[in-house]
Amino acid sequence: MARPLRIEYPGAFYHVTSRGNDQKDVFKSRKDREKFFGYLESATERYGVVIHAFCLMSNHYHLLLETPDGNLSQIMRHINGAYTTYFNVKRKRAGHLFQGRYKAILIEADAYGAELSRYIHMNPVKVGLVTTPEEHEWSSYRYYIGLAQGPAWLKTSFVLGWFRSKDAYRQFVEESMRKDMENPLSGTIASTILGRADFVKRVTAANLGEKREERDLPAVRKLNRPTIDEIIETVSQQINDDATLSKKVSIYFCHRYSGSHLREIGARFAMSDAAVSQTSKRLLVAYEKDLALKKLMHRIGKKWGIVPS
């Protein structure tokens, strides 16, 4: 398996998670959580990081952050390193607290920032810890909807700027409680980037042009994400005698590999978000059973180094 690439540049946004070793708790008390917040605050002061959203669980945490100076590694060494030292000294232990390297997904903030903030704020609900996101004391959600005054180091204006009001943001988040929403991170490619095809190409061209270490090549190849137009054109060339099948295959590749939102794909094919998702899932079921279809889709995916799955 290719290791996740680390792409850093000024102004980059990331969804960051870090888990405890062996899934063990990293936050055991109120003091622990407050101490961790102190390291988030010092990271904003020392390294210029902008914290847009957060959620602390018992054995892991989520952050939506921005790096104006392109120094993610430095920021995370400070946050995880300082907190590990505090945790170990307090409990007279030694060794690693977090499981391996933190996981950082570079994101196209304009396209995915709001969805990821919702995903972060809904995390305690999804695992059954609380019934509503505002019940969880250790996330930024209550500050987003105006139930409490947030810390100075939390910046809610970027995400809230997409909504008419805080109440509109609340409705956006609560929508995911009423219907099954896709995990926005499911569109991440090479465990590295979440964004539309043009964003991925622009970022990789600017930041990976000289990256040719042998261990990085598989991950770099996976970043060759096709656009909706490229998918439709390629599929139509391969399937020119069955318009219905061509449409279904195009939808599948767009859904799984273009990085485009469901609404973008749906608008292109004059379908609802749910219809796009269902069409993609049904084609995958057919793909697993139909050898001829499997060979066809492998031939199409080969153009971008994709093995349908």
C-alpha cells in the first residue's frame, strides 16, 4: 500500500485526525481536554494555524484547519508532541500516545469545507455518544450555532460565510440526522486529497512536479483524477452502441473517481443526488457478477490507472 503523501503549501486546508495507540483513550478527563485546547491555542500563536472546526472524542480527535504558512508538519509536531509529553508526565508513563502519524487529508475548502465541518460536528452522534451534536461539549458546534461564546483561536466565519445565518447552518447539520448522508471523505484519493479534478491537478502540478521518490510513485499516480467531461468522453468512445449502459458507467466513474459532488454529477445527468448514488451502487453490483462488464470497466479505468472497486 502506498504511503499517504504529505502536500504542504501556504493557504492549504486539511482535515486532520489522530487516534490513540491500540484505540486507547487519549482524553481521560476534563483537564486533559482543556490542556489540549491550550496546545491548539499556542499553535495558532506560534505557527499561525487557523482552526476552523474541532471535535474531541475519547480516543481520537478531528480538526479542520488552515495553514497560512504551509507548515502543517511543524504545527502537528507541536500539538501532538506537547500533548503527549503532558499526558505521559501526568500519568507517569512513557512511549507513544498516538497511533503512528496523524492522518491529514488536503481538502478543497470551497467545495468541501462546509460538508467536513458537518461531518466533524456529527461524529459524536454517529457513534451514539449523544443524540444531538450540541450535546457534545468538546466540539465547536455549539459555538457555530450561537449557544456559547467560542475561544478566540476558533474561527467560524469561513464556514458560516456559506450560510445566511447560524440557524441555516444548524439546519444544514441537522439534515444529516434525518437522512443518510455520504461521508465526504469517501471521495479522498490516494489517502491524500479531497477535491474536484481541476483542484487535484492544479495542486499536484504545483507541488508534486519534482516528487519522484520510488516509494511515492504509486500515490502520485493515483492523483491523476479524471474530470466529468473526460469520463463521459472516454466512456462514450468505449460504449457507443448502448446509451443506457454508457450513462450508467459514466455515472459510476464520476461518482467514485472524479471528486465531484453528487449535485454536480446529478446536474450533468439530470438526476437527483440519491439517484446518482443508487445508480453507482447498482452498477458496482452488476460489475461483480458480469465478467464482460468487468473487463469493459477495467479497460476504461486503465486510462487513468483506476481499477474499479
